[in-house]
Amino acid sequence: MESAEISSDKISHAFLFRPDVRFSSQHQEEDVVLVVRQHIFTQLSWIANGFIFISLLILGNFILPSFFSINQIVIVNFFVVSFVISYFWINILLWYFTVGVVTNERIIDLDFYNLIYKEFSATTIVQVSDLTTKIGGFFGSLLNFGTVNVQTEGFEQNIEFERIPRPSTVVKIINNLMKFGGEEPK
């Protein structure tokens, strides 16, 4: 697979082919081939919730003056705005740091479930025994996002990249790495 036919998603950073990145446990001769995150469309639920909170705050500013003093309204607004900003910031961090990394040696899955709980899974390219792609639903088919399951040999932990863009391309890249022993064909 030639690099010219695979392009990175520079806007959402959800699909980065051959990015110029390094990570803490990266080996000396290990090159990052692919970094994937959940498709940006899958994040619309918490974005919509945040805008609903903001709308309720604006609506509340028209209703609350008849029940509360200005000082009480300012305090309520401060807490609601703080909550909405925190809600957006935490969800952005969770989306940004939940990544799948494919190198010429390993496949790494880092999942953050909240700010204090993360799950790290990794396997080598040679331990991969099966790759499965699942694209489901109207929006998954329309926007080309889905799940890639990486099964390993024996009792090793299986890796799952959920709701990522271009899952078929991810499988092709991993298949090429498996076929050519971690090196992409020229």
C-alpha cells in the first residue's frame, strides 16, 4: 500500500497516517505508522448536551430574575458555566487521549474511561492472528466509521479500535505490516 493513496485527517486528527509523533514506550527502531481516534461524528452527543446546557443557562437568565436576586443569579451562572466548560474539557481530553497506535512492530490501544482510569493493551504484529472490521448503521456506512477487532494468538489480550474512521484502510495497513514483517512495501 503506497503512502500516496492514504491521506491523514488533518482537521479532526482522527486518522493520522505516518504522523511525526513519538510516545514514551516507543522502541529505538519503531516507527509510528498510524494513529486513530474515534470518528468526530461519534462525539456529537456530548457536544449537543453541552449546547443544551448553555441554552438552558440562557433561558434560565430570562426566568430566574423574577425569583432570585442578581447576586444569586451571578453565582448560579458561574457554577453552570464552570460545569459546562469542565464537561467540554473532560470530553475533549477523553476523546483526544483514547487512541489506537499502529507501529511497524506493535499495535497499541489506549482507552481512557474517565480521567483516573485508563486501559492499555498492546501486541506485536507477529502475534496478530485475525482482523475483523465492523461497520454498522446508517451513519457508520455513510461516514465510513466502524470497529476494528485485532485478535491475537493464545491467551493474549485482544485489541479493539471502536468507532474509528476508515476501518477497512486500518485493516489493510495492518495486513501489509503482517505480510511484510513490519515493513511497508515500497
